[in-house]
Amino acid sequence: MSVSIDNFIKAIYKNGVDEKNDTKPGSIAKKLNISNAAATDMAKKLATRDVLHYEKYQPLQLTEKGTKLALNIIRKHRLWETLLYKLFDMSLFEIHQEAEVLEHQTSDDLAKRINAYLGNPKFDPHGDPIPDEKGEIHTSNHALTLSDSIEGKTYTIARLMSDDKEFFDFCALYGLKLGSKIMVTNQFQFNKMTQVSINNNTLLLNESFTNIIYVNEINQKQEDISNSNYKLF
């Protein structure tokens, strides 16, 4: 497979599991910054290889073969992100950019070795699940988007679902990272904005941010234990 094919089927898979996106050729073209015609031509080509199902004006659907190929690429990408983050303490944006290149040059055997070295991680530094060598995801993440969180409740950040440098620069500036505790102080439904408190900072986030920040609720028992441990140490 070529880099362009890898990126095409990966984009279809990722859009397919994101309910806020779709897999129509035009949407995939926009994601990959290619023309609609180029996306349609690629879809027709891959349909003849049993990688996807193509029907004019309809969303693209990966076949079983196509899904396994996509997950294998994603596995290599997320393993590289995890390794780079562990070894070099690179930023979340930097590890993504490097993994975009390395994923295409990585054999299945090397991916297996990286996975063993890392101790078989289930999630990468962004909180994204890492498929196993069979292209399967066994972990479940019940996190909800920050935009769907409830005013007055406290959460921990479970996933930062983006590849945008500006977003990650903002996260680094205010300490938005996996495991960070964040309290939702206001939900402005009409304006689709969320006010949160984190690291003694009050932030007002718009929907473009809150839709890609995933959180898990901290229940009162967990909060009490956390506070108790804090007092002890």
C-alpha cells in the first residue's frame, strides 16, 4: 500500500467512528486536503481491491479487509506516539507529526517489538486506544465530550482528540492533559460554550474545543479519597 492509500483508508475509519463526521468522498477529500475528484477516483480504485464499498453519492464503507488495514496503520501510529512521548518527552503535537511519517515505514515485526518494549499499552498519550496486532481494540472508553458534561461536576481528562497544533499549544499552556482534574462551572447552552476551572485557572471554551476533549466523571467517593490522600502527603 502507498502512503496516499494508507491515509485515505485511515481517514475513512476515523471519520466513521466519529459521529460528528461522515465518510462521504467530499468529507474525506476535505480531511486530506485533496480534490473531490481525487477522492472519488481513489474510492473507485480501492473498491476494485475489496478495501471499501463505493456507491455514487453515498458514504464510503470499509470492508473487513479495509478495516483491518486501517487499524494496523493506526496501531503503528499510536505506538510511535507512545514511544516518542516516553523517550523524548515531546509535545502531543510533535509526536503526532512524527508518527504520521513513521507509521508508513514500520513493519509489523517492528510494531510488535515497540509494543513489547512499551509493555503492551492500551492507550496512547492522547488517550486514543491502541489496536492489537490483529487489528482489534479490546479496551472500552466510556468518556463523554466536555460539551456533554454536567455543570457543577468534576471530571478527569480522558482523551484529547485532535491533530491541531494550536489546540495542543493551548492545552500545554493551561495544563490540559490526560488525568488532569477539571471542574465544569457553567454550561452556556445557547452560545455552546463551557466554563471550566483547572489548575486555578478559569477557562471559557467554545464548542470546537469541548467536542474534542473527553472526560470521565469523578464521583464523590473518589473525590473524598483524593482529598484525603492529598492531606496525608
